[in-house]
Amino acid sequence: MPSSNSNSHDTVRALQWTHGALQVLDQRKLPASIEYDTYDNAAGVTEAIASMRVRGAPAIGIAAAYGVVLAARARYHENPAEWKSLIQADLDRLAASRPTAVNLFWALDRMREVIAGTEGDPEASLLAAALAIHQDDLAANRRMGELGADLLQGSSGVLTHCNTGSLATGGYGTALGVIRSAHARGLQHIYANETRPWLQGARLTVWELDQDRIPATLIADSAAAWLMRSGAVQWVIVGADRIAANGDTANKIGTYSLAVNARHHGVKFMVAAPTSTIDWSIPSGEAIEIEQRDRNELLNEHFRGPDHVIDAWNPVFDVTPAQLVDAIVTERGVVLKPDAESMRALIAH
């Protein structure tokens, strides 16, 4: 595997643990302003996740882990003898903040294991666990970047959707990590969908790439099929919020249509995600809960209120069947043409 000197193209961090509190880059304000909010309690972290200050499945899990640290500190000081029972309400609220991102539940389960084995003041042991989750994610992303870049040998152009970089993870990124590694090896053309309705591509992905001086071209979501037809891209590379045991993948709304268009135009389709994103408890994407967000995120202000009859349907994710996926890239290895059998091979690694 060729090594890519890609660390120089990785300067953005969305989450930082500093002086006993979690600093969160408010992604809703990018690219107009770079503002970090500081949270010293679990309720604040929960709200930061729910309000999409924190977004991206890996970053949500990392933030939740730090939220558990803050909850444990408060509950232990409140009642050292009963903190383990008191913290359960905090864990439940964190779990309810974004229901589709399986990394959230994975991280909370990791923290619950530490809670169960901790006696006395829990802050040090829980902070060590949260820091490990954060650092492990960064290491996994760099590993995925190299594995994914191996598959791109000979490709001149890629298209990505939503934001899957350092802003959505502990650093480097999943799909954008693959693109970072491929860029370091000479990938020439990077295209990013604007990703409506929150414009994560237009506001976040191209901002992040610009920060790291990686050239990219922004396109309207509706231009993707025409771009594929032009021959400018050979791969579509996306992340995932949840992957079923058979390889069906939930990701930002619009991903499914990209996969359909990619198959029609002979463009390959890659999902890059850590194994913590795989939900082995569900056999297929049919069981994935799809979060519905507020209708007013779509509706023009003119149509809001009781005097109008216009509604809005605002699913934030969709599910791409495994049959449309050419490769799932994880830190444990690559699954080509995923199905239930080939996915199980990841467990052995």
C-alpha cells in the first residue's frame, strides 16, 4: 500500500476536550464564522447534537462519550453513593438526540461498560475511555483513507455527498479521508454535491477542503447524473450513519439517488465508514429508523402558518441497498460487492 503524505491536509477539528470541558465547533455558522461553544454539562452536549452543532455519525458518538464524562462528574458530586443510577437519565437523553446514527449507541454502550466497572470517582476512567474513542476514530479514518485510495488507482475524478471529513469525525474523515489520501497520491478532480437542505457540501465540505488547500468543484445535487454521464468521475464516495448486517447503508438523503445514477452510468460506488457504524443487530436496511426533521427546514417562510395548505416531507437520511454498493471500506478491511456473508468476514479481523 503506497503511503500518502496526507497529514498536512488535515488541519480541521470539530471537537476538542480542553480544561475539563468539550469545545464544539458550531457547524451551523460555517463558513461565515468559526465559533466554538464550550459545554461543561451533559444537557448542553445533548442539545449540541440534536441541534446539529455536532453532526456526522462518528463525531456524534465521540461527543456523546464526552457528554457521559460530564454527566458522571455532576452526578458523582451530587450523590457519590447513587451516581450510577442518577446518570441513567443523562444516558437516555443522549441516546435520544439523533436516532439514526448507530455510532451514538455504540459509544454509549462503551461508556456504560466503564461505568459498570468503576468504583469511586468515575471521571478519570470515563475520560480515558472517551479520549480513546476519539483517538481510535482518527486512527481508523487514516487507515480507511489508505485502503480506499488503493481502490481509486487510475481514477481521475470522484464525487462525494454531504460532509464526511474532519468536521463529521474525530479527524481526517471517512469518505473525505479516502479523498484526502487519494489527493496526496495525485487524484486530480474532486466534486462535491451541495447537499440540500442543510447544504453540508456547500458550507462544510468545500470549506474544509479549502482550509487544507485541496482543490474541489461544487455542484448542485441535481447536476450529479449529468456529471456522471460526462465521464468526469469514476467513483462516488460517501460515508454512512448506519450499515445493516447485509451491507444496506443509511446515509444523508440523496445518497440512494446517487447510487442509482452511478449504477446506470457505470460509475463505481464506495461507502467509507468505521466498523462501529455497522449495526449487526439488524439484518437489512428495512429495520433502520429514518429521522424526520422539522418541516420548516424546507418550507419558505411565506408558506408557514395556518393560512397555507403546503406541507413538507423532510427525511434526513435514505437507505442504499447493498446491491448498488461496489465497496464498503472500513478500518478492518474492504468488502467488495457486500452481502450478509461477505460482511461477516469483517468480524474475523
